[in-house]
Amino acid sequence: MSTRGHILVMLVTLSSVFFMLRLVRRNQMRAKYSLLWLSAGSVLVLLAASPRLLDRVSVWLGITYGPATFFMGATTVLFLVAIHFSWELSRLEERTRVLAEELAVYRAEADDAAGNAPATGAGDARS
Amino acid sequence: MPVRQDFAGTAPPIARSPRPQPRGREPRTLVIVPAFNEAESLTRVLLELAACVPDATVLVVDDGSTDGTADVARAAGAIVAQLPFNLGVGGALRTGFRYAIRHGYERAVQLDGDGQHDPAEIAPLLAGLDQGADMVIGSRFAEAVTKYDVGRLRGHAMRILRLSVRLLSGHRFSDTSSGFRAFSGPLLEFFARNYPVEYLGDTAEALLLACYGGFQVVEVPVRMRVRSGGVPSNRNLKLAYHYLRVLVSMFSRAPAPLRRRELRRVASGRT
């Protein structure tokens, strides 16, 4: 990659890191996610700053084509992040469901307490 | 209990209201009616319920209806638990179970609000509980009570589901997708915390969970009517997707030793 290319990558990475920090400061992103993306960002900065690093890692891993190492790493990380998000979404959905169910039960109880729901037989829940 | 807890286990334990239980009388029964846009048929169902099971309390769980189902239910004298948005039958039922536990009910009956379940058939379901069962399923097919036509595609899908339940539970059930059921107190407590909330999971998967949990599940034959209002809640492609999803879910949640044993049995051709 040319020097100009490296500077471009660095600028893009630095601005996204800056954007991330701003989101965290405004409480628009939880710190755990910012940590994830910040570490991804710093790896990118590192790679942009020292062009030799990627090649050396590739040689050490036995991969002849440097960029392949990068894409492999990036794909793996993104894959894991996507799986994590599916898990997180499922958990959130379950919590939302439980909240909705609890709310419905409380609504029924509030109705009952306000006397809106007429008695239905001897087994009525009121005491 | 050998049931694996996943997300279904995140619901907090439910506080029981301390209520002394008088002895020597019928157990307190809650009839749970999950209803999604059933305003048309609900009044008749509730009237029939009041006539057939006068001692039971009726809880209509309004599953995010937009047609005034909740008002119709209140007008007919039922207690209404109104969900803020549509959760599906599983979610509506779990709401009912939580209500039942909080208010000290000792057993519950699930009956659809669309009129396809005949309240007169509740008695045989409750009789099943009295004989010691934990879950009594009203089956359309247990005996040839009446012909109940479900359509060809749906018939095939139900057959696959039935076979899967048989493989996983080791028991033969004739109607794994019936939503006309009765639940004992212990099972209510169990289900209030773990109930499959996804479509179809609310019947077949719940059946398996009860079996894995060591609860006794039986079927009794019932007559079912053609639904008197509302639209059947599925289309073919969607149905196929839901069946696939529930199968994946059922097989992946089976306790491991059971799964291995059943796979061996299938492999050796003794299905």
C-alpha cells in the first residue's frame, strides 16, 4: 500500500475512534461496545502506522499473501460480533416479553382493585 | 429438574400472595382465554364458559388486539390482562400462568377465544387432573369423536410434529398442536417461569418440556368446532417456517442422553 493509502486508512480509523468516544460521552453507546470497537480501531491504526507489521504477522502465520491475513482476521472478528449480537438481541427480547407480561398482570390487578372487573363466580381472585 | 434453562429461565421467581386455602372443596380454577382480535366470537365463548364452569374465574389475556377485544371481555364479566403489544399465544399463556400463581389458583384451563373449543368439554379435562395428571390435552384425534378437517398441507406438517414429539418424549400423542388443555398447580408454577413463547412452541414444545420435567401428560378426546370468528393465524410458507423453527428448537433442547438414545433407535430402524 502506498504512503498515501496508509494515511487515508489512518485518518478514517482515527475519525471513527473519535466518533465512538463521542457516542460514549453522550451515553449513546454502552462502554462494553465502545471497548470492542476501540480495540478494533487501535489494531487498524497500528496496521496503518507500520506497514511491515501485517507482512511479518503473515510470515509468522505462514500466509504468503499479506492482505489475506487481514481479511481472515476481520471476517473472524465480525462473525463473532454478529453471533454475540444475536445472543444479546434474544436476551433483550425475552426481557421485554417478561416486562410486557408482568405489565398485563398488574393491569388486571389494578382493574380488579378499582372494581371495574365484575365478579365471575365463587372462585374470584379478590380477597 | 432436568430441563435446560436458556433465555426462558430469565423470568424472576413469582411471589405468591399468601392466601389460606380452605379445605374440602373444589380447587380454585382459572380459565385462561388467550385472545387476539376475537371481539366477534368472545362474548359467546364467555357466556358459554359462565354456564359450563360457573365456579371458575375467567381471565382473558388480550394479546395486543386492535378491535376492542378487551372491552368486550370486560363487558362480559371476565378479568382482563391486557398486553401492550402482541406476544403470540405462548406469551399470552405465560401471562395467564403468572396471574394464576400470583393469585393462588390450583389449576388452570386454556381455551381459545375464537370459539373452536367447546366449554362443555372442560369437565373431562378437569377430571383428568383429578386423576393425577399434570397436563390434560383435549385431542381432536384421540378417538373418532368427529371428523376434524385440517387441510392436507397442515395435516402433513402435524404428522411430522407428532412423530418428532414421539421420538423425543417416547410417548404417543395424537394431537400435539391442540390448544385446549388443563394444567395442574405444580405444572403452572413450572410453566409460569419456563414456557415456550414462540409460535407452535406453545403446544408441541410445551408438551415436551412437561415430559422432560417429569410431569404426567395425558390426552382426552374432545369435540372441536370450526372457529366461529377470526382468521387462522398462518399462511403456508409462514407455516413451513414456523414448523421448521419449532423442530430445530425441540431437537436442540432435548436433554443430551435422550437425544443420543433416540438417534440410535432411529438409526437401527425401530421408530
